[in-house]
Amino acid sequence: MGQVVLKGINKFYDSVHAVKDVNLQIRDKEFVVFVGPSGCGKTTTLRMIAGLEAISSGDISIDGSVVNGLAPMDRDIAMVFQNYALYPHMSVYDNMAFGLKMRKFTRPEIDRRVRDAADILGIGELLKRKPRQLSGGQRQRVALGRAIVRHPRVFLFDEPLSNLDAKLRVQMRVELKKLHLRLGTTAIYVTHDQVEAMTLGDRVVVMKDGVVQQVGEPLELYNRPANKFVAGFIGSPTMNFATVTVTEANGSLIAENAGLRIRLPDGTARRLRGHIGHKVTLGVRPEDLTVAGAADPDHPCFDAVIEVVEQLGSEILLDMKVGQDVMVASVEPTVRVNVRDKLRLAMRPSSLHVFDVKTEEAI
Amino acid sequence: MIEGAIWRKWAFFYLPMALFLLFLLFPFYWMVITSVRPDGELYRPWNSVNYNPFWTWNPTWDHVRYLFEETLFAAWLWNTMFIALVSTAISLVCGVFAGYALSRLNFPFAGSLGTGIFITYLVPQTLLFIPLAEIIRNYRLGDTPWSLILTYPTFLIPFCTWLMMGYFKAVPKELEECARIDGASRWQAMLYIVIPVAIPGILSAGIFAFTLSWNEFIYALVFLSSPEQKTVPVGVTSELIRGDVFFWGPLMAGALLGSIPVAIAYSFFVEHYVAGLTGSVKG
Ligand SMILES: Nc1ncnc2c1ncn2[C@@H]1O[C@H](COP(=O)(O)OP(=O)(O)OP(=O)(O)O)[C@@H](O)[C@H]1O
Ligand SMILES: [Mg+2]
């Protein structure tokens, strides 16, 4: 079992309100990812769950019992740190066995568990080495091994992959996912990388300035962001935003600003009935823009001037100027365009997002 | 290293290095040579025919023999060793715990307390020995090794604490946190993780503390009076300089023999732990 419930969690560091009223229910066997920009309180939240940081107010419970006052050792959790925190004076074997020794497991049991974990992670050959004789990826595995030998109720990960190079990070990400499928232990994972969050998480918690912005499955966040911040944070390249005024003409709604004038598709128009004459923020993802053609006459279209062309092989990123706004489109690699070309682009109608200008909440 | 022509290497590296070594090692050379030179040569006037202060053709063990047979040098050695070892041990234990507490336990005023402790180290001993002498007298510890074993920590503990604070701060706090999640109590985390990782720091603090107490002069001079209680620095200077008569041979032999244990301690530990001294904590 490994059910974690956060109820009204707050954390103050003197005058800094680092974590603000976080409520979250994490189910058994779930992989939950906390994601957000630097300094948003992810690590602090994780450390409060681990018991390394006192909770200013609120309750954390694991499997139904409140653990606020419990020492880290009594919470039956395991944590993997960003810098691995391997014990430098102990061999890999002893690093992995330390937690079991502290908990007074018998020697044969310790040996069996360490070797099992080493097999799972493919570090059987390294057991006699010291941490300084290992590569970054190997250290990462040892740190994981040290967490899994104990069969804890919950795994906590604090940016475990951020010290690895890009290629290794992708590889370890897949392995982490496999490991979770195999062990089925509840995992709480902190990262600032939205790709990691999207690929690893059963559910993703987006945080900003200590406040939870949205909790949801990865695609839910991608398709229905709750506010402008989530919309901009999830997805790469980031979503394009333009502030427009909503007006009515011939029974349909028009969104326009200095360089943009589009007829809003029905679904969006229905939501914006109450905003006629007001400003809203329009959002569209680069991958939802296409070069306009005859195929889709009812798509909202607009003109843009190409400023930079970025060839990525599988796609082309176009940095464009649309009136006063700068937008990015990700188009088919077969499109032939040059800098300073004028291009007509179409938006996929269902992919339009609109946000309140003031509250930035999705409308 | 210095790039370019060979003469540059000589001019900017070997020559300054040689001068530096000469400057540094000459006193030791002088000490060694004086301690094996017969008295006849030592006290020969400088304008005599075969005056040669830098070398001797008739080395002798007389001074060393004199030291062990006519003076209490063996007792002084033993006293110094005993006092230095015990006071170092006391200071190291206190310093390690205090340094750990000051750098790791977040209690109010930890920072200013640390600075305060260091400031006590800066108070000159030439002032402190006056009140300390009063205390030693009241506890009737004068003229016993305990007068030094208990007073040396007054400067050794601040020194060790300060050194260990710095060292413990360099040990990543995640190591300890990880141990505590792994099931260790705060005490066990310190014992099994933090202290083993800090061993190089503890050793260097120990070496420095040992050297400081081995060479200490003022307290030893003030608190010890009978010849058989004295330490090497005090014994040698008080028993081998009578008025304005310097027994140069035994004096230098005593200085030489007195510095050998410290030299051994240094070379042994530096050899084995120099990697540790330059910090290899990040595993
Ligand atoms: N020990 C501390 N004392 C005071 N303020 C702190 C302390 N630890 C964190 N903070 C503050 O709390 C806020 C949240 O910090 P936290 O470490 O949780 O951020 P994070 O989301 O993990 O960021 P990152 O991605 O950079 O690791 C920050 O504003 C930080 O300055
Ligand atoms: Mg962090």
C-alpha cells in the first residue's frame, strides 16, 4: 500500500511562503510528477512528505494515518536525491545494504535483496566498487537500487535525472518507467522538465510560486490547461499567445488585434458569448498551426511574416511576426519557405484556447 | 608549469625554489650540525685558523648522551607526549561534537556562537595565563601534567571546533538526510555517515592540535616548576640555558629530538591522507 494524502499543506521559511495550501490525493501504485519552474516549491513539498522539513500547517497522511510528527525513518519511504547522495566511504553493496542493516534485517535477507535489486538495475558487477569509481549513470542506478531494496511504501524522487547528459536522461527515463511498472510502488517525482513530467506521470501536478495550478493526466493538461501558465508550461515549443478583442459580426464572433482577424469556430464562440467587446488571450500551440490550403476552408486563418526558419529534420519551426505578436509554428518538413516570406496559416479549430486577460484562467 | 625556453624555467622556477628551500631548511641544518659537533669546535673563536661553522669532521653523540644521562630529557619527552596526546584527544572529541552541532543543528544563534568560539581562540595566551594560573592554584593542580591537560583545551577546542565546522559544512547534507530516511537516527547518521566521511578533517585537526600542544611554551613555563614535570620546550630552555651560559650542543640535540615525533606524525598522515585534506567528499 502507498496512499499519500496532502491536506492544506503550507510551508513558511521565515517570511517566505514557499508552499501554499496544497491539497492532493495520491492513489496507491500511482506515479505522480510535480513540475514547475525553479523555486516554485516542488522540493519543499517533497521534503515535507519525506519528513526532512517541518510542516507549517496542514496534514500529510500515508495509508490513512497522519505522519506529521513521524521521523523520516518511521515513514517507510525511500528518496533519491538530485546529487545521488551515495555514501562515499562505502562500497556499492554497502550503500544498498545500509538501510536494511539499520532496520536489523538478517544477513541472508540483506544479501538476497541487494542482489535482486542489482539484477534489476544491471549493476551486479559494480557491487564492490566505491561511488567515486562509477560514472554518472551508474551512480544514478546505485541510488535507485538503494531506494528499491527496502521495498518502501512510497518512492520520492527529487530531479534524479538532472545531472545526466541528454541522451542518458532519455534512457534512464524509460528505465524508471519500466521499473515503476515492474514494482508498482507509489512514486512521487519532482522535475522542472515538462517532457519528463508528461512521459513519466500517471498524473502531473503543475506548481507555480507555491500554488498548485492544475492536477491531471498528461493529456488532460495538454488539451485542457486550466490557465495560461499551465498552457505555456506544458508543450514544446510553448503555446503562442495573442491578446485579442472579441466582436460580433453577421452572427459569428470575431477575434482581432492589430495584425490578426479571425472568425472564431463555433465551440470557442459559444464560450466567449459573454465576452463580446472585451479583451481575451487567445492561445494556440505551434503544432496546431498549418500552412493554409484549400483542404480546410472553415479553419481560422491569418497572415504571418517569417523571421527565422529552424530545420529540425522531422519538422520545421517557423518564427513569425503576426502584427505585433511573435508566434511559432511547427510545420511539415516538406514545406518550402524562406525568411521574410509572407505565409497564410490556418489553426485547427478544436485546438483554440482562450484565457481571461486578468485572471489568466481558461474560459 | 612555466612554458618556453629552458633558461626561463631555471630563472623562474628552479632558482627561486632553491633559494626558498635554502632559507627554509638552513635552521634545521644548523640544528643538526650543532647537535653532533664536539664542544671544542663549538666554542672555538671565529678568528682561529681552522674555523669552519658549516661542517664538522668529528661528529659525536656526546650531546645526546649528555641529554639522556645528565638531564631529565627522557622524562620531558614522556611528559610532552602524554600531555599532548591526552589534551588532543579531549579537544578532538569536544571539537567534533561541537563542530557538528554548530554546523548541522539549526538552533538559534548557532552562527554567532560559532564566531564567539573562534574569538576565544584569538585571545592571546600571554593574557589568559594570569587568570588560569589562579584557577590552577585553587584546584591545587600546579606542577602536575593535569594543569596542562586541562588548560590546553582552552585554545585547542575552539581551534578544532572551528576546523570541524568548516569540514562538516562541506559534507553534503543530503548524505545525512538520506541516512535518516534509510532508517538511521540522527545519532547513527552522525556515527556511520558524517564522521567517517569527515575522517580526513578530523585527522588534520588532530595533527594540528597535537603540534600546538607539543610546542606550547607559556602555560608549560608558568604551571610547571619542578624539573621532572617539565615538557621538552620548557625543560630544554630552562635547564640547558643557565644564566647567560648556553649549552649549545645539548640544546640543539634536545630541539632536534623534540621535533622528531611531530615530523613523523606529519609525514605519516600527510602521506596517507593528503587526498583527504584536499577534499574528496563529493563521492
Ligand atoms: N531553507 C530555506 N530557507 C529559506 N527559504 C527557502 C529554503 N528552502 C527553500 N526556500 C525557498 O522556498 C521556495 C521554494 O523552494 P524549493 O526548493 O522548494 O523550489 P523548487 O521548486 O525545488 O525549485 P528548483 O527547481 O530550483 O529546485 C524558494 O523561493 C526558495 O527560495
Ligand atoms: Mg528543487
